[in-house]
Amino acid sequence: MIIYLGSDHHGIRTRLNLCGYLRELGHEVIDVGPTEEGTASVDYPDIAERVAGAVSRGEAERGILICGTGIGMSITANKFPGVRAAPIVDEFSAQMSRRHNDLNVLCLSADTLTETMISRLVEVWLKCAFVGGRHQRRNDKIAAIEAEQIKENKHIN
């Protein structure tokens, strides 16, 4: 699976460790940075744009974003068509985000989760499959709302 991975300055060490872990699991990882620990403040929207953009364009099957809370990355990622992103903090949410919501961008907190917990959340999230059925119908409704908003906004200039 192709996974795009990015963080702000809060998540650099976590991201670098996670990059290696994902490769050990056999995934192709595209690390969008930042590249070094000790990097000055990084604006999370810039990183979220790279990862969510790749998922939106179909260049990646999934994306993982790491910032202080995961919230800012999630807000930014959800601006991209076809992206379903959420901050995940426990195994149940990791599981249900895939099974019911087909979450394709996982947002994680470097400030509140341990590296061990992050690895476990990623493992659960990657292993769980979308169950479809009534959940597909709901995702289709979300996609229709998204398409309508895009259509309406094209008329605003």
C-alpha cells in the first residue's frame, strides 16, 4: 500500500520512527517531511496539503498526519475532495473509522499519545477493512454533499 506520511514540528521524531515501522510492514512510504528534528515551527496546513492532496488525487491509498493534537491536520485534510480524515486516540476509534467511515487519512497526536500507542493505532487502522453496506450509502451521501458544495462554490467569484 502507498502511504503518504507527514508531520509538523511536534511529530518529527514520531513520524521518522513510524516511517521505518510502516516500511517494515511492507508499505511504500512517501515521507513529505519536515526532514530533521529541531526544525523550527512548521505550519501544519502545508504538510496536510501534501498528504491529503496525494490521497485526493489517488496518488496514495492512505495518509497519516501527525501534529500536536491531530486536530489541525484533520481540519485541513478534510478540505480535499474524497478525503475522510479524523484525529484518532484509541483502538476502538481506529477500528470503527475504517469499518464504518472508510477513513483514508489518519491524524495522530504527538503530544498526547505514546510511540507505542501510535504504532498500535496505525496497525489497527491499517488492518481493518471497510465493511460497506449501509456505511457505503452514508459515505456516498457525504460525497454527494461534498460535490454539491464544490459545484456551488464554483459559482462564487
